[in-house]
Amino acid sequence: MFPGSISPASRAQALEAMTETPLDLLVVGAGATGCGTALDAATRGLRVAIIDKGDIAGGTSSRSSKLVHGGLRYLQQGDVALVREALRERDLLLTTLAPHLVEPLPFVLPLRHRLWERPYVGAGLLLYDTLGGSRALPRHRHVSRKRLQQQFPGLRGNAFIGGIGFHDCRMDDSRLAVALARTAVREGAHLATYSELEEALPDAGDGLHRVRVRDVLTGDAHVVTARAVALCVGVWAPEAAAMFTADHTVIDVTRSKGIHIRLPRAAIDGDVALIVPTERSVLFVIPSDDHWLVGTTDTEWTDGPEPPEATEADIEYLLGLLAGILVEPVRRDQVSYSFAGLRPLVRDQAMGGDTAKASREHSVARLAPGVLAVVGGKWTTYRVMARDVVDTVLADLGEAPRECRTAGIPLVGSDGIEESRDRLAGLLLRRYGSVAGEVRSLIDEDPSLAQPLAGAPQFCQAEVVHACVHEGAVRLEDVVDRRLRFGLHLDEVPAELLDEAAALLQRAEERRPA
């Protein structure tokens, strides 16, 4: 067994372990904040377990813009403290925590107005450069109209007078969440996905919290006992909180819908990422080796916490924004994939339904003694959110403060990454970092797994098996949508690819890691 591996056997063992002995902390939710909270708690010596009714990062955490950033537009809203905090976390992820999954990304912010816009935006980017307190990324620079057209030939030259270039980072959000989960498991946390919190049981008067957890895969019910419970469930917070308190004012969440579309790399002629202010928010146009990711919308969602779909109106809205800045408009038939997610924002009465103006700060609410819920925040600051949750848990339990250690703990795949670069190369290293050897080990055991997947030559069969025996994938969608991201990386996802992945996953379920 490799350190931190999450296999079918380890899931069953985790459920058994968390029902046998009381936990210090039960974390509900295996997204970025939940996995980060479990990692923080485990490294501070708490006995901790994570449950989730679905997969790792099955909700909002896998539906982001794939950016690790300070939030340039939050400066415009005057939220300097949040930007400073996010920039420091961005640099930490880039340099220490996950350098194989987080990489620098050059942006250009095109300018339209000759007199005031360049000094105004330049001053903001100067502040953006200095708030993080490090030199992990290059400083901003001014770009002439000629240089802007060289970097992005597909941009309408007559619409812009030039631009300002700066750097943020891109990431693979699902893979980063898996690395967080595996690191938490390596540090001693128990993890059971597809395990749903059904109800809080009556108080027995012993200071412990008991909840009923249903194994989604088998239907079996388990009673889990813990000194504290942390609800890290994002947009599901109001529903989960109702199991522990009748006070509906404790959790006040606004759900904001954001959608993204995927385009083939050839659809847009450009070499850098764009960030373009819009009437409501900003438009991101983000390149990768094989596609463009374009987003996002920011509209209040009132239909419940289940992830919505991107509608035709949503897609046409983004295509309309692109048509306003590109020489050649993107056609609807070039959109090969789309996804939508919900942001769990802390409700601000002053925003009047305009979710784009809502703060991205987070809030930790106490529902009952030892029962907490965290809402708000953003992917980049997951570690800060986790720290605040664990600090509050320790205070609620009457424990002495213990120092948060997660700033100095590289995530699984980042340990020894520099040494790994010398002996590993290519896509495996980019996806798995220093644990790419796990995939190689599967191929050594069964050389047939070295074959590429049908219709997806950049992936090999061993990666589907690896997703199951090392990364906690249980269902086909876990592999297709989160571990290997076929929709993002392929212009077309053929039926034979899905059939082959399903067959490999079924074989892998009976396998035990060496």
C-alpha cells in the first residue's frame, strides 16, 4: 500500500474505524474545505474522519474556473484583506504545497480607454504585486496595442488600446482535492466517500454527538460518534445545519450559479489568458495545451443545492461576450463541453440579489456546542478556512491551542517533486507528480495497462485502475468527470472510451494495491 492511497478496502476500513471508537472530529464534506479541515485536524493530533454522500470534490470544488488567484476584481471592491490572504495562499500552493498541480499562468487585461484606464488599472496591479509579500511570480507590465495583438491575434485590435500583463496560477481543481484527501489519509484521517449524513441522533447527555450515516453503495446504516462535527458542505449548509438546530438564522447562504464552456484550442487565436471586465463580473478566457476554458456567470440560484446544468441561455451569454472581443466569433457547435456549479456565498443584505458583489470571505458558524459549519470562501483560501474551523473546534472542546502545521506539509505528489523531475517526464508527472510511480507500478504488474485508452491517446489504461485503487474513485463518473477529466481534455468523448473505462473500473474494484 502506498502512503495515502484510497482503495475500496480502505473505504470499508474507514467506515469500520469511525463507528468503533469515538472521534475527536467528524468532517462532513469531502470538497476542498472538508479535506483541508481533516488534514489540518489530523496534523494537530485529532482523531478525525471525513464522510461525503458522493465523491471527493463531487460538488462545487470540481466546478471552478481552475484558477489559484488573489481575486483582482476583489481589489476593486475594496476587499484588500481577502486579496492579501489569497495571494499568500496562491504562492504557498505554487512553491510548496502542490507545485505539480499549480502552475504560473500569464494573463493580459485589455484596456479600452486612453486617458484614465492605464494608470488606474496599473495602480491596482502594483498593489496586487506587493500584497502577497513574495516574488514567486513576475510583476505586472504594460503592453502596447501591437504587443497585445502579437500575444492574442484573435482579439479585436480596434476595440483595445493595449493592455497590462500579470500572472496568476491555474490548477486542476479535482486532482488538487484528491491530493488533499490523500494527504489527510496519510496523516491518519479516515475517509469514506458515498457515505451520507442522514440525521443527528438525540443527545445522550455525555457531551458526544451521534449521527446516522448511510453507506450509499450498500444501504447499510452506521452510527458515528464524535466530540465535534464540522459541516464543510458548501451550498448544502442550510439543509445539513437543520439536522442540528432549529434556528434558521444561524446559516444564511446565497447560492450563486457559475458556468463555464470548453472550446478546442484552435477555436481562438491567442497565447495568453484574458481577463475582461463585463457589466456584471469578469470574463475569463483561459488556455491550456488542448482547450480553452471560458467563464463565468455569477447569478443568484434559488432552486436548491443540487448542481445545476449550463443552459442554452448561459452558453449563448458567454458566446455573446466572446463575440464582443474576438475578430472571429466562436460558433455554438465549437462548444464541446460545459459545466455549472454553485458558490456558497455568505449572504450580504446590501448586495440586493447581485451575487457578483457578494464578499468571498468565509464564515464559521456555531450551530450547537461542538457543531460548526463553514460557508463562503474560495478555493485558493481553503487552508485558511480549514485552520479557522480547527481552531474553533479546539476551543469548543476546551483543548489548548495547537499550532496549524499545514503551511509546511507538501501534498501527496509534491513530496520530492524536484527529484522526480529527473526520472519522470511528460503527462504522468503533470497529473500525479512524484507518485506517478504508482501508475508505473500497475503497468509493471500488468503490461497491457500501458495501452492508450480508445479515443484518448494522452491517457493509458493504468490511469483508470489507479483512480480506483489509489484515488478513491468508485463510480464511472468519478473517473470521467474528476480524475481524468475527459470532457475538458478531449474534443469528443466517444462511447467506446466510456465503455472501456467502465470495464477497467470494474476490474479494478477487485484489486488490492501491492
